[in-house]
Amino acid sequence: MLHADPWLLVIDKPSGLLSQSGRGPALADAVPARLESAWGPLRLPHRLDRDTSGLLLLARDPDTHRSLAMALEARRVRRTYLADVAGWLSAPAGRVEAALAKARHRPPLYRVHPTGRPSRTDWWCQERGAGWCRLRLEPHTGRSHQLRVHLAWLGHPIVGDPLYGHALSRGADRRLRLHAWRLSLEHPRTGEPLSLEAPLPWQGPPPGPLPPRQRSAAARQGLAAPQR
């Protein structure tokens, strides 16, 4: 637990744990199920993928949940991620603006498609290694699998991604190297600034070299424009 008050909690969710329970006993173990005996009913204004670790907001009452959901929708919550990706990107920073649509329902899978929902991700290269780099990522929209799909579309899948990566980018530790690192917002009930950080849960570089994938034709044509 990184933050707790009468209105909300912020936790550092481990990789492999569901944000919310699904149907059936195999999907029952999730963040609220583990916490509600100690903290009472909890509501999720946003979610992290099961394989993504890091900062997760939970509301303790309906009014706080509504306020947090509105703040997220209005982009008044700043969320910053770290990810290790295969290969080196061609610029020190960039932006991906590529619409996302569902390609499959069970299990859910998404793709870049012109009829999808508008989606934007900004990225900065933080560190480079042998065939990989660490990116700081800021999503300006909150689509499902957005960061994972955008980076795979660029040809640089996140290390350990079983859905959008390839065998050589999966890593020896077999975990998705995507982490919700920082969270900044105005507290919905007190108005005070709230800023939290969760350290990276993995150690060392991924095994390399990690070759990138072939970029999509749209990405090659410059739809992922570098930032100025």
C-alpha cells in the first residue's frame, strides 16, 4: 500500500494479478478481492492489464469513484509508465497517434485500424542496451492494451509481451516489462496534489540482443511522428 486515506487507496499492483475479478473461479483472484476484507468495498476508476505492474487507484466510495473517473476522462491524471522494448527506436522521443480497434474478443486482442478509437502515446528513450531500450511512456488516452499495441505497431514490442511480441522479445524472466511508474493528480476530495512513484520491480537488462519486428506500413510512412 503506497497511499491510504478515507476516500482512496493507491497500491503497487504486482504483475500477474487481475485488477478486477472475471467470470469463474479461475479469474476470482483480483485486487479488490484481496483488499476488501481490510478496507471495505472498493471501486476501480481505471485498470491495469493482468501482466502490467505498478500504480493502481482504488476509490472507497461512489463519489470519489465518480470524481476520479471524470478526472481520468478529462486527462487531469498524469500517468507515466516505464517499458523495456526490443530494438532501438530511430529518435530520442516520439508520439504515436494511431486508432485502436478490437481484433478478437476471447482472449481480447487489439490492433491499429483506421476505424478504431483515436489513441495517442508519447514516448522518450531513457536508456539503451544491447538490442533493447527503456522508454518512458505517457498515454493521453486510456485504451485497452494501448501501450503494448502502439509499440508493437512501431516494430518495438515490449519485452515479455505474450500477445504482441515475438519469441525473441519475450525475455528469460517471462514477465511483461511494462510498469505504471508515476501517478500525479489533484486529490478529488481535499484538492491537494498527490504524486506517487513505484520502483521498477525487475532487475537488470533483458537478455539480448533483441531484434525489433518489421514496422507496419503506416508506421514506416511517418504516422508515428517524432516530437519536436
